[in-house]
Amino acid sequence: MKMTITPIKTLVANAKEEIETLSMDAAADHVAAGTALFVDIRDPRELSREGKIPGAFHAPRGMLEFWIDPQSPYHKPALATDKTLILYCAGALRSSLAVKTLQDMGVRNVAEMDGGFGAWKAAGRDIEPTT
């Protein structure tokens, strides 16, 4: 029997219908005002290669749920905040799925940045090198 796979484009489109997506400018304004935190969910190799948005907290996509859960032995206190968590990846696909997952976990103060790091970089915005 052939397995039916839901295409990733469909999963992302469905997630985007249920999450908040902020423009790059709006996201940057929230962070500058101290009401939000950028969370970079890209793979560590992507950060090493390209850097990150200055001040962003790195939470790799594969660990995000474990790091945000206060009952997890892997919990990261930096993610236990009243600030809005603004997730980004390279191009706003993984971040859409991640925001939806966090909402499913009960996180309400979460959004994604439209266009992801690729759009940030293309706009000539500041990038912080990582080691």
C-alpha cells in the first residue's frame, strides 16, 4: 500500500494560516523596544557559515521544543520570558512549522519573521558573526 505524504508546502501553508508573521521592520522594532526576542532556529552550521541577527538567541530547530518546555531537563531559561519570541530560519519555512508547534504546546507569545535570515541579509541589515 502506497503511503500518502502531505507535501511540506502544504504543511507550511497550513501553519501560516494559524500563526502570526511579522514584517522584518515590525520584528526589529519589537526587539528594539525590548518587547521581543529574536530566536534563530537554524542549524549550527548555518550560523557558523553566515552569522546571526545581533542579539538573537540560538535554539536549533531539533531542540526547540525541549528547550522551551520548563519540565524538560534541557529547558533554557532564556526562552521562559514574557517577551514575544520571534522565530526565524533561513527563509521562513522551518520557522512557520516551529511557531505552529510552539502554539500547539501552549506558547502564546510567539511569531515568525517574514523572509527569515535570507531576507534580513538581503536587506543589508547588521549580522553578528558566530564562532
